Amino acid sequence: MTDLIVSELHNKYENKGYLTFPDVLDAELMGEAKEHVQWLINKNSNLRPEQLHTNLIHDDPFWLRLISDDRLLDIAQTFIGPDIALFASHYICKPAFTGQPVLWHQDGSYWPLEPMKVITLWLAVDDSTTENGCMRVIPETHRLQLQEMKGSFEVDNVLSSEIEKKFVDESKAVDLILKSGSVSIHHPNIIHGSKANLSPERRCGLTIRYIPTSTLVTKGNHPIYHLRGNKGDVPNNYLPLPKYDSSRHMSFIGCENFGL
């Protein structure tokens, strides 16, 4: 990207707190991602498909291959610089008719990061539409300080928590409608959420939380991955990339050489 394009993207992001990028990843890779989601669901039948969390990533070569794709890292680098680590990643897969909502919240309120320099890429695995519960953001709320999230159990929901309603003006919400392979990014302070999926179409998205290697994960036992650039001097707990094992892992293009 030219310096002018980078500057324009920064200005738009700083003004709104989110951006969208169409058609980032190709259909072949997204086909593998859809296969991966179903493979995880089959393997973790004790979990709801909205809860395919970071704890599953640590021994999953395809997951790491997907989040380390250069096309995604190039977007992250535009906003956090060239020294990049993965803090966390989570498939939120809302099944047809019964997909749970994500109540209004700020991501940064949950995270042990210092400073709170982090960018979330939200990758549409499936087409994400108003009907099947796409992500919604309230523009410019990234200027709000991080608030404590309150437990919320009146309806089944993905996070079991939400921000106080006094901070939410739902009339300003914007639906982020994305085709499979497209990406949105959002600020850790922006208020966002999504409605239940009552449609006949599944809606799966992958959240990817990238941090610069100058950000410290203050929860010492939280493992992360170094993906690009320099590790720097911050004492984060970096794990090696898992090596593909045909007896334990999903096969994918290039799997034999991953992690070598």
C-alpha cells in the first residue's frame, strides 16, 4: 500500500472505529475454512458451535495457517505495525434457526493487555447478512473508555455478559454485511454485537486478535504466537507453531510443510 492509502485508512479507522475489506481471501481457502469449522464441531460435540474458542487453537495447524495468511497480516500491519503476534482467535458459528446473539459489549474489557494496543480482524467464513446475524457496530463509540461488562443471562447468549444499556444507542447501529472471505476490523473499545440467527443459513465468523509484540499479555500463562517481524523485549509466552500430524489434525493444502 502507498503511504497515502495507509494514511486514508488510518483516518477512516480513527474516525469510525471500524472498517471493511471485501474479498480478502480466495474461495479455495474459504472452502477449507468451512471444512475446518465442521471438523471442529464434530470433534467438540460437547460445545455449542458459537464456542470454538482460543483454547482449541494451540494444537491446530490449519487454524494457525489461516490466521497467519499474509493477506490478513498485511491488513493488521497497516494498523499495528510490522511486529505482529496472535493474542486470541475464536470461531463464532451460529447454526441456522438457533444461533445465539452476542450482546452489546467492548472487547477490550475482557482482555489482559498492556497497553490495549490490539486490532481485531473479523473474517467472514460464511456470507454474513442481516438475516443470519451479522456483526453490528455503533460507529464512533471507540472513543468511550472501557467499561465493566455485566453478567447477562435473561436470554442465552455467546458471552453471558453485556455493557450497560445506558451506553448503547441502537438506532445508530450499522450492520456489517460481508461475503465469505471478506474482513472487517474493529477497535477494542467500540461497542458491537450481533443478533440471533433465526434464518435457515448458518453464519460463521472467525475473530482474530492481533497485537504488536510491544504489547504485554499480563496473564502470564496465556500462550500466544509470534507471526511476523521482531519479538522485541516484552516477555510474552510464545509457542512454536504446531506440526501437522495426520492422526490428529485436519488435512489441508500444504499441511505437510506447515510448522517446519
